[in-house]
Amino acid sequence: MKSVGFLSLGCKVNAYEIEYLKEELSRRGYEIKDFEDKCDCYIINTCTVTNTADTKSSKMIRRAIKENPDACIVAIGCFIEANKKNILPGIDIAIGNKDKKKVPDLIEEYFKTKKQIIDLYENAPETFEDMELTNFLGRTRAFVKIEDGCENFCSYCIIPYVRGKVRSKMFITVLNEVKDLVKNGYKEIVLTGIHTGAYGTDLGENESFAHLLEALCKIDGLERIRISSIDPNEINDNVLRVIEENSKIVDHIHIPIQSSTEEILESMERKYTLKEYEELINKLRNIRKDISITTDLIVGFPGETEELFNKSIEEVKKINFSKIHVFPYSERKGTKSMLLPNHIDNAVKKERSRQMLEVSKELEISYFNKFIGKEVEILVENVKDGISNGHTGNYLNVKVDKELEHNKFYKVNLVKVDYPYVIGEINE
């Protein structure tokens, strides 16, 4: 029996695709092992969203080659798509973002012939590549990939060029996949895509993202629906109505802002204004009072003066996010932002990242403290050494000093913050 180690870098879409390959290769009789183990084959689903992602992708490919020079090294995904003409030496199978389902067949072909397989295309994919999961090994929540591609073409982003245009999984296919996951014991699913909220724009008018959410809420046994990330301009009145009317959709939503100043948003060529973003957040809080709103924010974008950075800090405090994922601006060859004047020194970007992360921590602790003394419900995800932990619907990471049953809901009283956890107690 040949063994395979897997590594997913970057987004939840990559994680989903790796889980699909794990399930398919396991079905074919391969032994599934950790990436750190010595394996006969390694599969790395790569990322290219930043320079750091590129560096990590190449580093992990080289690590696999070093771990076992005789192994079959499979590198797939965005880093490969972006570097079609510069495939790293030592890669035995290279696939971009098209035909990833072929990987198990290509592995079997490689073991027979020992010949390198470079299966790349001139253009990015234009059709959705169906993958369906029945399990998500080792997790209590399952990701479901419903969409791929992006057509926003923000000035700093390479992803539309490597992922292609928006394309959606068929409506009935999503419903059937979720039903199968629920039958296999999953109580929470996470809807994911490169542009999750763009789901259905290439399907019929009755197969929009709002329609999909509404249909998923009717599935018996599904307790929680989580949206991995959604752009603000995709949360329309229909989506807001479904969120308001359905408690299965959790009290947590991740809405990237990318910049909290009008000047930089305009340079980024985002599709909303700061005012529109603020109005959306107010609408969400009107229908879900204690909703957790997390975000992505880029610091050190070209033209971001010290004054604009300070304005950005004031604005995120005003919006009162519950967490900020901070990214220093990363130059990406071929993007419009590379041509902008007044690029920021790396040391300045690093310091601004540090400052914004401190603000994020303050906001996060403040949000945690709102729930001290209250009863919440957690889904237990990990149990080790008599300690259990799990997340609430609004994504508080709760730790309980007691051995609880895995993948089961419990009512917990929150007693104190022990960052990054909130400590909870079970009523006896």
C-alpha cells in the first residue's frame, strides 16, 4: 500500500480540494498520512495570494522533495498556475487550477511510468469542477465549496488571473452534498468559495446565494451554517432577509474591508465606499444585535501616509470589529497597484501590521467580555487531557475544564477571558 501526505496552503477552498483528494485516494486504497511523515507521495495545494504565500509554497515543495527524494511530488493550485513557465525542479506532477480531480489518476500513471506530468492550460478554467465530499476527516465542521473564481480585479490582487471567472456548483448538487454530510454526523457546515457571495450569478435567477442559504436552512439535522467570507457588495437585501429569518445561520460573518479609508479603497478599486460598508454593518447589527463581524485589512498599501494609517485605526475602532486579519501589502507582478506611486518601505509595513494587530486584540477581548456571565452553546471540537474546547455560533473559542463528548452541543456559562480563549463552566 502506497502512502500519501497532504498539505493545503492558503484559503478554505484549497482545504476543501485537499479533503476531496484524501477521500478519493483513500477509496482507492492509499494510506493517508501526515505531511510531516515519510510518504511515497506528497500533494501540496499551493497559494499565491502574497509574496509570503509564494515563498511558503516553494518551501513546502522543497521540504517534501528533501524528506523523500524518491517520492512522487504533486504540486497543484494557484502558485503553479501563476508560475506555469517556471515549474520548480523536483516536481513530478504539476496541475494548476483546472482538472484537479485528475490527480489520483495521474498519480497512478506516474507510479507506472515514472515520467514527469505537467498538465497545464494556457487559460484559467471557465467551468466549475465538481467535487463532492461525504466526510471531512478530523473536523466537526465541514467545508463545502460552492463557488470558484473572481471577477473583481482589485488593483492589488492576482487571484482573478489564476482562478478564472466566477462559476458555481449546481444548486441541487450543493444541497445533496450537505445532506450527505449531515447524514454522516456533521452538524455545522462552512460555505466557501473564492467569492462565496457571488454564488449563482452564472446560474438561474432562482439559484442565487440567498436562495441557496434559504434552502440549506430547511435541511433537517443541520444545526449551523457558517459563511467563510463574503464581500460587502454581495450582502444584498435578500441575503439580509434570510439571515434575519433563519437562526441556523450563525452570529458570525467575515466581511473583508481591505482598507478603512476612502482614499485607499479607491486606489484598491474595491466595489464599495467606506460609507456603504458602514451602512451594511449597521443593517447587520440591527437584525443581529451581538453578531461577530470580522474582517481582512491590508496595511502599507501604496500611498498610505501616516495620517491615513491613523485614520484607518480610528475607523476600525469605530466600526468595532470583533477581529481583524491584518496583511501587509504584497507586490504582485502584473497587478495595477505595482504601477502606483509612493510604495511603502517594508519596515514601515511591518510596524503598521504590529500596531493594527494590537488594535485587533483589544477589539477581540472587548467583544469576548460582552458575553462574560452569559450562557452560550458550544459545539465540542477537541477533547484532550480532561480539557474540552469548541466554538459558539459567533466563534468564541471556549475552553471547559471537563471532558465532554466530541461533536456534541453543550450549554456553557462563560466566566472569564483567557485570551485567545473564553473560559466556560458546565452547570452540574
